[in-house]
Amino acid sequence: MAISTKDEIRRYVWTTLEERGVALFPKPIVGRIPNFIGAGKAAELLRALPEYQNAKTVFCNPDSPQRPIREMILRDGKILIMATPRLREGFLLLNPENIPNNLFREASSIQGAFKYGYPTDLLQVKVDLFIAGSVAVSIDGGRVGKGTGYSDQEYAILKSKNAISPGTPVVTTVHDLQIVSSIPKESLDIPVDIIVTPTQVIRARK
């Protein structure tokens, strides 16, 4: 079946993940950045990237499949910048030096981030790596979110505050089944540089 619109791509991926049995809680995954079996493995592959290893401050979206990444960021002693859901309360900063080690997992959740993080002045932040959640991606760097545009807004806000630069790498973690042949690109879409799945790392061929 030819897939031509972003909505068709979303429906295709959500249906495929459910039918193949790789979708995880929270459900239903329709309307969400879908959680998937192997999200932790994808986080470990991301950990080996030089872009991650060299980063001191990492932005990560608040969705479920990226929770292992947020916990990993804290355990690795890096500063975590996290958008609050729907950007209702801006951005939170979590400094692992101020969080006990045994509470990193709790702090990586949305509720925990509000408990152990604090609102941050983006003018005082330099993000070295931007991690976005995705519903679907293509190997040429195309990306589809859940349709609300929040990741694009988060990227644009950070850029407007000079918290990120045009050269800041953008990474997403997805299941292999979330990779599609092509995605329509629009001017405000986030340019994905690196796609990480539970089995592979793909550097976008733009």
C-alpha cells in the first residue's frame, strides 16, 4: 500500500506495532509516541554513540519509550533537560549531582522529573544532543510525531534561546518497524540525524 500522508503513516505504524505484538504500555498507542519492546536496548546503542558520550547536557522528550534514556542520562552524570508534557510548564532541568543514585529511575519519570527537577532558564543552557520521540522515521532523516507538533516546538524554542545550534545532533529511538520508506517533509520539521533501534544505528542519508 502506498503511504502518502503523515496521518496514513501514523495509522500504518500504530497498527503494525499492535499487530506484531511489540507495542507496550501505555495503551492504546494510537495518538502517542508508542512505547515498544526493546526501548532499553535502543538506549544502550545510543549510549555508545560518540555524540552521546561527548555530550554534557542532553535534551530528551518526556514520552514513555525514552524513559530508559532519561534514566541513563542521569546515571551517566549528564544534565537532563526535559520538556514538560504539552509544554504546559516549560522545560525542567535535572542535575544528577542533586539526586540520590537510587532515585534516578523515579526522577526519569514525568512525575519524578517535577519532583527532582526545576524550571530552567534556557538562556543559561547549552544542549549538546537533542533526543526526540517519533511515531515513524525514514532513513533520509524524515520524522513523524504523534501529530501535535510539540517536538518541533521544543526544538524551535531551544533554537530561539540559542540553547541549541544548527549543528546540534538530533537523535530518535524507535522500533525497527517504525522505519518507513519515505515521509513528507515540511519546513518546520525536525531534521533527524541519527536513528537508533534495538538492533541498529542509522545515520540519516540526507
